[in-house]
Amino acid sequence: MPSPLPYDPIAEARRQWTAHGWGAYADGMAAITSVIRAQQIFLARVDEVLKPLGLTFARYELLTLLHFTRTGALPMAKASARLQVHPTSVTNAVDRLEKVGLVRRTPHPTDRRTTLVELTAEGHELSQTATQQLNEVVFAEPGLADDDLAPLLRILARLRQGAGDFEEPAQW
């Protein structure tokens, strides 16, 4: 991990934005840049746990989504919608997970046009292992004070709802 900078580069960028006549946009730039940097930090921590297990976060999300279903299977289109990713992304994740025996494609029992993605026993076990490790190493200590989590979750939920992620107000 690199040494910390002696100053906050996003605060400096905000100062420069203002100095260059873009002050009306400085807070928006700083907020978006901060969230993107926070995402990089979180993803690096998650990758430290998942990479040794042979998973990316996208593949982990799919395994866990399937784990949460009653039957361990979902139509690929429904998986895409619930993960809020393009169907091609789900297809790519399924291809890779299927190649290593963690999921399998099966025909839908009542709709010949639909393909289900189904969690295998190995996929179920790996999902459980990965979740346990993420809970212990990353989610238990997200790097924020407990008092900061609820307000952050409410703010981000409003952002996501405003972007069209969901209709009902989130219950945080």
C-alpha cells in the first residue's frame, strides 16, 4: 500500500476547481470523486478476500443471489435485473462460473425460451465461505464509525432511488 499523501488530493482538486472559475461545480466534483475513490478502496479490500477464492465481486454477487433464492436457481434475465447489470455481464459471469462447476444452466421447466442459472453444491459452499470471510474481514470493519453508517446508507439510497434503481423508499 502506498504511503499516505501529506494532503487530501480531492480537497486540493476542489480548491483548484474554484480557483479556475468552476466553483459552482467544485462540491459536485469533490463528492463524485470521493465516492469513486471510496469504491476503489472498498473493492480493493473485497478483492483481497475473493481473489484467493477464485472469485471477482461480480461472480460472488451472482453466487450469493442464487444462494438467497428458494430453489438456488433464477432465470438469467431475472438475475440480470436483480444485480442491476447488463444481461451480457450475467452471461459472462455464468460462463466463467459454469466452467469451474459453481453454477449450471438448466432449461426452465415451463418456459422453453428461458434458461435458468442454478447454483451447484460447490457454488453453494463457496458462496458460504466467501460470505463468511467477507463478513469477518471487510463488512465487520467497513472503515467508518458505526454512527456514520446509517446516514451514509440513507444518502446513498436517495441517490440510487433518484437514479431509478428502485421505486419504494429504502427502509434504513
